[in-house]
Amino acid sequence: MGSLLHTIERVANRLPHPMALFIYLCLIVVLCSWLGEGFKWGAQHPTTGEWMQVRSLMSRDGWVFMLGDMVKNFMNFAPVGPVLMIALAFSLAERSGLLPTLITRLTRHTRGHTLPIAVAFLGVMSSIAVDSGYVVLLPLCAAVFAAAGRHPLAGLALGFACVSGGFSANLMVGPVDAILSGISTEAVQLVADREVSILGNYYFMLASVPLIILLTVMVNRLWVEPYLKDSPFVIPEPNSAQPALPHNLGKAFWLTLLLIVVSWLLLTLPEQAVLRHGQTGSLLKGPFMASLVALIALSVAILATVYGVQNGRFKSWGEWVKALERGIADLAPYLVLMFVVAQFIAWFKWSVLGTVLAVHLAAVLQDWALSPALAMVGLMVFTSVLNLLVGSASAKWALLAPILVPAFYLLGIEPAAVQGAYRVADSSTNIITPLMPYFPLVLMYAQKYEKDIGVGRLLTLMLPYGVSLLLAWGGMLTLWIMLGIPLGPAS
């Protein structure tokens, strides 16, 4: 396995720099859009029946879009804002000494075989906060492994595998369930008066949590850590001029934490709480989910500020502001790359190339006359391949559900099963595509410990996780369906 991974790494490292890769992809989209319009490439919309024609970026409208919306494409790119806000907060946490203190306390009580299990569990559960796990948890995973004397990239890879690869599994119902079940309901109602419950996949996703934790921890121990055993890494040197950190967090920290917890409860628990939906009182479909990143960032920033003032790290406003500025400086490579990534995704969407491609690929799958179990296998293979080309789980499902859900329903396959197969395949292959919006962020975290790490090395670390998750998790779903076990209480 080590020899195979080294071979994959050598081949994958021949890929160009991520910036160059996305510039090439932008040029390919421009060329394909021009060819698509010339050759009348298109597809029929599965819901409205409208003919969707590929649009050329080389046309007058295309030039106006590319040049006129270039700034808007970047400013409205979803991953940029949350990453920036969380990075500022965690820059304060690192420079105040709060983060090193928490990591030290965690590694003191979590050692040996229990450390990967704790990291894996937190990674899987992070999906309850949507994408916050990428920017909140992943740097902590690497730092905790480094503090325990283990290779930080092993911790980063394990965290990434659980946060992204295990994105759909959770012990609690979360926003992912709400978004996907809503889309599935609209899709199945094209052919039947049915509703897909938010709990439609709950039993299966609940059982998936221990599977993902066990699987990722085994891959980490048997393949990834032995592969990294002889790889050198650097630990960023702390600033020796800063005062020594206290052993205890201090009364001010705990009092502040208590006030923050009470504030969260007051904003969410009462029936008419500020962050609940005004009419329905729902948390999942109310302002709470939209405010979650800001709540996390502000909470971390306040705690870090109190701790920094308490231990003498922040003696003036100037030192506090410099800690924020350092966070922006650390993000500079990511922001530069995200500018090009945002253009690629916006151009791909405007040209309608992604939509047309997905509709034609889905139509091929729909034409296969397969048993329910084999149909689910085919759907998972199809989704895995498509996921390497098109990101955003909800956007992809919004496109595919109107085709796949009615088609499989007419074949006697429940919408919850189709949705579950999609979720398994989409999550498993998130971690092995450089086109995923958060992949460059993970690469930036890795460069903190290995300055020259490239896309190929990161892909090599994630490949065993992705393949193992797809095979084992997909196999579990197939067996689940063959045995006729309900996927959820309302599936």
C-alpha cells in the first residue's frame, strides 16, 4: 500500500499548481461553451420541460458577464465570507494563547488510541453546524496531533475525512436533512402526492456514525500514519517574547463562557426567540442557521480576548488588532486562489454546461433496468463521478432529484432510498476532488506543517479514506435496502 500511495503521489504531483489548474479550467469552460453554442448542445429541464441551451462565454453577453460580474462573483462566493470570519476569530484564539492552552489540556487527557477516536467523532458531528467544521475543526485536528507528538497531517487528513467524507452522518437531525428532504419532496410530487420526511434517512445515518468513525480511524492507523512515519514536518515556533501561559483558564474565562452559553440559550430556546423562524418557530429553517457562523466567530473572539487580556497577551488595542491582521495575512494564499475558483464556478454555471452534463448523465442512469439494490449502486457510482466535476451537495441534488426521484419511484424505489444513496456517494468523494471549494483551504492548513506540500500529496492522503468510505458505506446501504430495513421512522 505504501508503494501504491507513493506512485499515486508522484503522478498526482504532476498536476499544476491549484491556481494554474483553475485558470486552465476557466479557459476550458470558455472553449467548451463556445463549442456548445455552435453545435447546439443542450438538454430538457426535468421539471419545467424548458430546453436548456449551452451559452457561449465568447458571445457579447458572455463577455459582459465575465468582466462585469468578476468582482461580484468573488464577493458572493459562499466559502469566502465564513472562512474569513472564522479565521479572524481563531487568529485571536491562537495569538491570545487560548488555542494552545485548550490543545494542551485536550492532549493531556486524550492520548494513544483515544485521540483519533475523539477527532473522528468531533469531525462527524460537525456537520450539524453545516460547513463550520472545515474552518473551525480542521486546524485543531492537525494541532492536536502535533501536540501529541504525531504527524499533524495525519490529524488533518483524519479530520477532513470525517468532516467532509462523513458529512451526511450524524447523531442528530440537522440542516443537511432539512435541505435535501425538502428538495426530494418537491421532486416526488411530480408523480405522486408524497412527502419525504426530514427523518427519512435518520436510522441509516445514525448507524453510519460508528461505521465512519471506526473506518476512518482504521485507515488512519493502518495506512496514513505509517505512510507519513518518515515524513519530516515543522511546528511553527511560538513567540518567545510573549508571557508564559497560565496553567488554568481563569475565573474571567469561565464567567465569560457561562454568559455566552446563557446568551445562546436565550437567543434560541424560547418559543419566540430572536433566532427562531417568525411564523413556524423552527430553528433549522429560521435565522439561527444563517447566524451560526457569526455566533461561533463572535463567541470565540470574545473568549480569546478575555483570555488574552487576563494572561497579558493583549495589553493594548494595538496588540489585539495586530492579532486580527495576522489572521488575514495567513489567509492571503487562500483568498488569491478563491478569486479564480469563484470565476470558474460562476462561468461554469452561467454557460449551463454543468446542468446539461448532469441531465444527460442522469438520463443514462435512468434508462438502466436494474433491481433496487443494483440501482442504488449505479446511482452511487454516477454521483461519485459527477461529484468530481460539480460541487455543492444541495445544488447538485436540486438538479438531479427531479430526474432521479420520480424515475426510481415509478420503479418501486422509495425517495428516501434514492436520497440516501446520493448522500453516501456525494460525501465519500468530497475529499478526493481538488474542485471542492474547501479543498484549497485544507491545502493551506497542510502547508503550515509541510511548506512544499502539493495537491498530489494531499490527494494521496485522502484517497484511502475516500475509497474505503465509498465501498464500506455504500455496501452498508446496499445491504440495508436488500434486507428491507427502514431507512428512517418516516421513510
